[in-house]
Amino acid sequence: MGKTVWIINQYASLPSTGIGGRHRALARELAKRGHNVTLVSARWTHLVHDAKAAEDAPAEELFEGFRFVRIPVRKYAHAHDKMRILNWFSFAWKITRLERALDEEPDVVLYSSPSLVGFLGAERVARKHGAKLVFEVRDIWPLTFSELGGYSDHHPFIRFIQWIEDRAYRKSDRVISNLPGAVEHMVSRGLSRDKFRWIPNGFSRGDVEQCLPLPPEVSDQLPKGTFNICYAGTVGAANALHTLVQAADLLKDDEDINFTIIGHGREKGSLKKRVQVMGLTNVHFVDPVPKQMVQSVLKEASVCYLGLTGDSLFRFGVSPNKLFDYLVSGKPIIYGIDSGDYRPVEEFEAGVQVRPEDPVAVAEAIRELKSKTPHELELMGENGRKAAFEYHEYSMLAEKLERALLDTPVGSSNGG
């Protein structure tokens, strides 16, 4: 029998205003499995791609079989704007009034981080209606602030967020995460280990099947007839693209090797300047393409690169969306991430894993892959594509989520 499920993620979106992504896909697949699903988000966040479309969008709409609800909040300038904190509190308060707008009682309330303040609103709603309370961790806060942001554990706001995190582990009936190693941190903060379920990110088969061809103005920018190392995604500080550029410098005398960086981000300008100063002609920058064209871009690559900085926070594992785009593309992957015991490219035999931020290792991996026969490269790519369809398609992940949502008795949380 289908259940009424509320998924609350302040940063969720539909393709009309943002990426869509994980919760759009999981909501759609749960709806296909017979559940009454509502996905709740803020009308505006710093991740919105089209602010005008977000302003004009209805308060709620039916999309792919589920209901999408937008809660009005005030705008803020950027991700690091302190006004963003006020939005967290506003969103949390408005969650508690959801039943007035939705005119239904939930059987399950799933609240997704990274913002933790909204969990308090989700907890109140779940307990009021006797619903199961599920907490999803996609980014470990406040540990991220401490380890990456340099904030003191004794800062009053950090202590407040820490209190919420610990409370969420105690009070939730189930805790899920896309970070496979997160359970060790959670247990250290009071989680009962048997509550935890790992549900990684993935891809939607429909997105792959609806792949669009590249227009000439994009296709003409991509290197032809060479061994092309491709990165497609956000050009940010965490993506270790400085490492890729340094590897390009090490390989600049091999005219048969090219590098293509596709996307936008805060680091793109400085990265392009660095390439220019180094006098590199083997690195090409291309503007981002619509998601429906990503697979067409990757078809032009010989190898895909995925890297992150060597921050200790990644020891709990990572689940970058572009990994699944790469796996589906059927191209070998150079995986420059230290994600603890989570070593998907190595496990799937889909490429080469190297140390993070090590340009020499990346250059050696490129030479190693370039020396292989076309058949050997094709086999690596096939391994990755097979693994993606076996383990990471969202219909399969929704089945795992369904079990996590429904096999837990209400009030199974421990602690006071």
C-alpha cells in the first residue's frame, strides 16, 4: 500500500530552475512505486540557475508524478552571505506550517541536509503526525565548517549546529547518507549503527536516453584526432583542476594529448590565466552545455578526469554526480580522490585511481592509459557503464530508499 512521503530539501529544484538532481529523481521513482510524494524546497537559493523562472513558478505543481512545493524565502547574495543563515531559520519555521498548505498527513518525513536548522521543523511535523522521521546527510555539518572553514568548535553557532546534528542522530527513526563512510562519524556522535543506510547518488536512465547532439559551435571547440582528457562540471577550488593543468604542463611536449575543461565556476578565470601564463596550448576551455548534451560531450573524450582536493573531510567518502555521468559514458576514468575505503573506479576496474592533487601521478596515469590498446580502453569503459546500470540507476536507488523509509517502526529512535 502506498504511503504519503514528504521529502524536505531546501535546495531541491526542478530542471526549470536548477539541476533537478537526486531528490527530483528519487521523488519521481517513489511515485512510480505507488507512493504519494511531495518534494518541498525553498523558492530561491544560491543554486537557482534561473532566478526569474523561480520567481514566476507556482507555489506548487505536479511534475513527473509527484508534487513539488516552493516555500517563499528572502534572497541572499551568495553561498557565504550571512543572510543565508536567516533563511535557514525562516525555512525551518515554515516547515512546521506545511500541513495547512498540503492538506494531508504524512506517513514519512525525510529531511535532507546540508542545512541542519530545518531538521527541527521536520522533527516537529513528523512527531505531530506520528510519521516516521528520516534524516539524510549529504554534507557533514558542522564538521565541514570546522575542517574546511576553520571555525572553532567553541563558536556559539557551531555549538548550536552540533547540538542539532547530535539530536538528529538520536531522534530520527532512520539515518541515510550518500557518503558510505559517514556512519563512523555518526556513531561517534551518538547514532545507533543499525539505523544507518547508505544510498549513493546516481543517474536517470531517461536522461541518458534523451541525449541531444552537440551544436556545431560546441563540437568545433573540442579537440579532434587526439588523446583527449576531459573534465565536465563545476570549475571550483575543490575540484583540483589546478592538478590537471599541472599534468598538462608535464605532458605539453606530447602533441597527441589534449585537455578539455567544460563548465563554469569561481576558479575558471584564474585557471585560464594560469594556462595562459604557462603558455599551454594543449588545454581548452569550453562553456557548460545543457545536461542533455553531457553524454554527447563525453563521447568525444578519450578519458574522463575526476579530482578533489586532499581535504581530510573526504575520508568519509564522496558521491560526486559527475562520477555517474562518466561511468555511463563508457570512457575510462582517472579518479584523483582519496575517499577512504570507497574506491569505485578501482572496484569497477573502470580506470585508474591516483593520489589527490598529484600532477605527476595524473600524468603517469594518462601515459598508462594512452599506451593501452583501443580494446583495453573500451573494456574499462564497458566495466564502468555496466556498474552504473547495475548499481546506480535511480530506479534501483529508489527501491533501496523505499526499504529504508518503510521498514523502520515509528519512534525507534533512542535517547532523549
